[in-house]
Amino acid sequence: MDAAVMEMILTAFEETRNDALAQGQDADTAIKEAYTAAAMCLSAMTGLEDAAARAEVVALNPLQRLAA
């Protein structure tokens, strides 16, 4: 995955998590929504199937990358 795609995935993750938290969702729900949004973004950009896109996003470990 190139840097531009990774940046878009991380942005989708972070924005979705922040939006969910701002709407009063608990942290676990916000993170689940963020993983879903990031996977949907990756799937749309690359044509990966949903399950494969989700696995890619999980492997990226966005929480750790965003904390750095």
C-alpha cells in the first residue's frame, strides 16, 4: 500500500472515531465504526473485498500509528 492510500485510510479512521466520540458513542463503538469506515475506504479505492480490506486495516494497527 502506498503512502497516499495509507494516509487516506488513517484519516478516515481518525475522523470517524472522533465523530463517533463527539456523538456520545463509547470508545469501543467509536473504534469499531472507525475500522469499518477505514475498511470501506480501502475497499472503494482498491477494489478489495470487504473482509480483505478489513484485515488490511487491522494489520495497519491505526490506533498505534495515530498515537505516534
